[in-house]
Amino acid sequence: MDRQYVLIKYTYVYEDHDNSSYGIAAVEKYDDTEIVVEAYPDLTRDMESVKKLVHDCNQLKLDLIHLKDVVEDFVATL
């Protein structure tokens, strides 16, 4: 099993305007199949801050059990 954290984009339409927000997902690869095992969409509209979060989680090889706490801390700093 190989786990990677990825940036996810959530797009919605409100009053004829497209809006995007960003979140994080944990993806595990089994053979040739990738499965989203946990996701936190729509965290913020600031793509760069979520990119940094994703990078840090991958760099630190964050254990999945800690992702919820990390996301809660991230949102608290916004």
C-alpha cells in the first residue's frame, strides 16, 4: 500500500458564478487502483495554503490517523 496526500478542488455555481475551494484527500494505491480513503473538501478558497498543507503531509509521511487533527489545526489558523 502506498499513500499520498493530494489537493482536491471543489467547484460550485452560485448565481451564475463559478466558485472554487480546495481541500485535501488521502489516496492509497493498491496494485493499479487508487482509492480515496479520507477527504476534507471545501476547506478554503486559498489554493496555495492547501498546497502547502498537502506538501507538508507528504513530506512528513503523515499517518492517516492524524489527518483529522491536522486539518482541524489548519482550519483554526485561517
